[in-house]
Amino acid sequence: MTAQQPGTVAVRNILTRLCKRSGLSADRLRTTEIDISPLLDLPVIRRRAHRDGVVDLRLVVSPVVREYAERLDPSRRFIVDAALALGWWRDRARGEIDLDRLYAADLGERRAYLAEHWTRLHEIVGATPDPPELTARYLRTSPEHRAFTDLAALLDSDPGYGRSPDRATGSDDPDSDARTGVAAVPPSRGTVTVVGDAVIDHIYRTDHLPGENAPARGSFTERIGGKGLNRAVAAARLGFHTELIAGVGDDPAGRRIVGYLRRHRVGARHLETVPGEPTPVGAVIVTATGSFATIEHDADSVRLTVEDLSTAEVMDALTVSDAVFLTLEHPTSVLEHVLRTVRAAPRPRLFVHAAPPVPAPQYYYEFFDRIDYLIGSRCELARLLSPGVDFTGEGYDDPGVFDAQVIARLRALGVGCVCVIEHFHCQVRSARVRLDIAPALAVRVQDSPGAAAAFTAALAYRLAGHDWVAAPEDFSWASAAMAAAQSFGDIPDAMPVVERIDRIAGFRT
């Protein structure tokens, strides 16, 4: 069992004691004899008080705890909601729920009502009860302990984005980020679900990309990464409530990834841990000019399956999110399942990154009319039409030829908008927008491995701000995000915040 952080234990113990009597409230916090200072000292509490201009920290505890409780899986959310009388059901209740009993002044009555209606509450939201059956007596033991531990871990692990995660948590994790702090997390832009991979990246920084007879000299570091994880962190850093659907191994690397996601406010409840398997490892080779090459992992045993994506919770995430980001690491059956699920749900805007190459892209053509934004380099996009194509040999390096032979064909298959991003240039083609955007003035290298992830999240951020209707300036801002994400391999840590993108976007020629 993974050792719990002292801060998590302290916060859990405080919340467990506060659930007695009428539950969590500002009045309860004012009158309690419990030492609540570890709770009030949490960065998430101080950040909310600063943002709202509140002097008395006790006034923001209940709304913050309620917000973080919503990130738990349904069963644990229901447990802490009833125990602390958070009121999650008040604006979701149907006539069959007795709110007076569910949020009664006595903890024992709240427990009894929750246990009695345990199955029905899950049926209302389409979730699977865990445990399947519950009694008030059993609830007081391991179910409440696990639920409060998970809630406390979320509250304690958020670095607050106002100080270094290393200092905030006492962690020596090399993936802790001390360079991206801002005073406050931006207001929520909605919900993004990312279907991609989460891996350990081996980063090789070299003087040039090695060739068959041209070895390169360089250095090696190990970082957390993956196309899915990078996009999830980018979206969370811009204020989206973000969930990552991916697979990891049952090993220290997998647990390290989970901890990293939690520190960066990315939901990991849909992360599948595969027993007995190691977490996948990829490689990124980055030169001093930012040019890079990747070696994709080949860990079929840790890839997602259709069964992983068929639970009620995952289906809900895919169908009710404001946006879904999809990368192409997964087996054909999984990609088809995701595309078919999203096609049947009109709400999510679908952003697809055309990488890595898939062996038979024609299997997905029937779903192209559901892709709102298809994003990739010229090579990545061309290979969606012909997997083995040598696009340079076809003259695709000429913008006019590429426009006619690749973009036009992708749009004819139904893609709403094609975004060609390469070397910080951006070419946009849709029914309403036709743009060619030069690199931002802040660009200082030829390329960057995190540019595509930053572009995707930034474009979604802008679209979410005005009912998901695209305007030319939205793509210009997303292009500035690529410049804001310049790095030499620290990909998720380089994902930018709003203020940095605004600053770069303001210096366009």
C-alpha cells in the first residue's frame, strides 16, 4: 500500500471529525474545538479566499470541499456528501429523494438514509455502486475511510499554483513544476475528456537528430508524458475540469503518473491500472533547435480496451463533456468505439490529433463527419489518407498542392476544420475560416514537442468562451500558445497559462 502524505492524513482526520453533528458549515468551523489549522492552511483554501476577497478562511472551506468532492467517483462522492451534509443533491434532487433526511442534523440519520437508498441514488445518475450493497454499520468503517482519504488527497495534493509543488508537498518528484505558478486557477471553462496515453518519456537532448551513419552526442532525462497526458495537463492549466482516460502499469511509474495528474488538477478516476504490467515507455529526441523525433511505445498489454470504455462513468464522460480530445495511440476497436460514442452525442466538440500513424485509417472515414477539429502536421494529415505515403514525393511540401490534395480531401470526408501546425506555422481551413498564421515573435526555435498539445487546449479555451463558434482571432491565440509551450522535452510542464499566452499573442506583427 502506498504511504499517505502527512498532510493528507491530517486533513482526512479533520474532515472525519467535522462530519459529526450537522456536518460542514462556516458556523460549525467557528464553534468547533477541533484544530482545523491544517485545513485552513491548504493552498486551495487560501487561493479561493484570495480570489474571492474573503478574510475569514472558514467561509470558503465548504464550497472548496464541495467542489473537490465532485471530482470523486460517484460512490465516494455520495458518502462524503452525506457525511458532511454538502448538499450535492439539492439542485439535482427528484421527488423521490428526501433531502431533509439525507442532510439531517444528525450524522446517524444521514448514514441510515444513504445506506437505505444506496442503490437508487446510483441508478439516478447511471453509476455502479461501490460497494454493491451498504449498511449504516459497514459505512462507518472502510467505505467512509476510503472516501475521506481520497477527498483529503485531492485537497492536499493541489499545489495551489502559487508556490512550488516541491515546497507545498515536500515531494522530491522530478516532475514537480516550480516554473508555472500563477496567482489563481482561471475560472472554469467547462469539461474536457481526453482519450490518449500516459507514459514515461525518455528525453534525449542531442546536438542533431541521429542518422544511420551519423551518431549524435547528448544527455538523457526521464519525464512523465504521453500525447493524452500532455493535452490533459494543458487543458487543466487553462481552467478546464479535465479527465484523462488512459492505461498505466501496476508499478511505481504508474503511481507516479497518478500523483502527477492529481497535482496538476487532472482527474485520474478513469485511468486503468493493468495488474502485473509495467507502465509504457516512449522516447523523444530533441535537438538544440527544438526539432524532435519520437519513438512510440509498443505496449499492447497496457492499451485501453472497449470494455474499459463501456462503463457508465466513462460513457457519461465521453457524451456530456464540452469537448473530447482524441489521439490515435489505441487499437482500431477502441478508436471506433470512441468515435461512434461521440458521434451519437451531439454535445461534445471533438478534437482529433492525427498521430501516431494508424495502419488502416479508412476504417475511420465514416466518422470523419463528426470531427470538429482535425489537427496535425502535413505528414500526419497526409498519412490519414494514405498510410504509406511519402508526401514530399507528391509535392505536398507546396502549400497549394497540399491544400488541394490533402486538406480538400479531408474536408470532403466531412471534417469540419483542418488545422495544419508545423514549425509554429498554422494553416486553418473550414467553411467559415481560411487562415495562414505566421509564427509568433516569441518563437526562438524551429519546433517544439509540446506545440500540438498547447494548440489544441488553447483553441478549446477560446471557443468555450463564446459558445464554441470559431473566429479568426481564436486560431491566432492558439498559435501563440504554441510559442508559449516551447521546450526541450519537459512537455507537460511547459504547457502555458492564460497570462503567458495573452502576453505572446499581444506581440504579433
